[in-house]
Amino acid sequence: MTTDSASLNTDVFNLTPANQDEWFERKFAAAMTKMNEARTPRLSIMATKGTMDWAYTAFIIGSTAAAMGWKVTIFCTFYGLTLLKKDLDLQITPLGNPAMPMKMPFGPQWFQNIEWNIPNLVVAGVPGFETLATSLMKMTLQNKHVATVAELRDACVEEGVDLIACQMTVDLFGWDKADFIPGVTEWAGAATYLAGAQGADVTLFM
């Protein structure tokens, strides 16, 4: 018997029965804390949307968690699968998104500070408005020195994020695997995602 174990047993036997439960709970809590600190947190993200704003959400959270040492999985399905294509042509639209601020990324500061309330009728009825909104957003991101979606995706690959492409979506839309980045970790379905998400500490739907 080692000195530590002998001391431990002595401590236990010296306690009154009324205090033994308290001693055990304290020791158990300390052991659990030590185990949790040594455990790698796991994050599971299901990406279902292929627009620019949702792409930023998934890749910013994913790359940040990975940089913090988390084990991260991003499962891209339906329109979210376009986030794994080699050629990213992501759009953004204020249509049906009243919380999206329309601000001009050029001109004097007072002009840039104006939030333009664009009616849905204009957004839907003016040809090319979505393309205009996308261009303005890209200019704003560039002015604010925000990384591009492609750069954030590359960061995820470099940090070892598991990028899982939904095989059912590939078959559904008739896409070619050659159109996707080589960083795709796995081509799988819902069963694979659920098996991984079940053990995750944090699960996000985007």
C-alpha cells in the first residue's frame, strides 16, 4: 500500500459516519472536475443553408472552436452542401430578412451610417437587386478586413475540422464529387451524423 492510499484510508476511517458522505462527494467532484478538464470538448454543426451569411456563421464558429482545441464536425446537407464546393458563388438577400441592415460601404461616414429600409416589393421586383446586395456586403466585409468564406473554410481544414458531405444530397441534385474541395472528410448520411452528434457537447443547427 502506498503512502497516499494509506493516508486516504486513514482519512476515511477517521471520519464519523455522518461526514463520510460529504467526504466522498467532495472527492468525487474533484475527480470529475479533473476528468472533464482533460476531456476534449466536441462540437457538431449541421449546415443546411448555402447563403453567405449562414456560411460565415458555420465556418466562424467551427474554425474558432477548432482553434480552441475542440473536436469539430460540420455536416453539410441540402443547400448547405454548396459550402463545400470548390467554386463558391454565395449570395445574400434582404428579401424576407428584415433584420439585415442595408448600409453603403462607400461615401462619407454619415452616408455609410444610414440603414436603408428596402421594401420587399423592391427587393423582389428590381432585377439584379440580390446581386447588388451581395456586392455591397462583400465590399463591407473587405473594408472591415473580415476573412472571406473561402479563407475561413481553409482554416477549418487546417485545424482538422471534419467536413462531412451528405451523400443523399449529392445523389439528389446529381452533383459530381469532383466539384467539391479535397478537404471533404467523408461522404455520409444522416445515420453517420446522428452517431457523431449524439456524443457532442454542443450541437448547432444552421
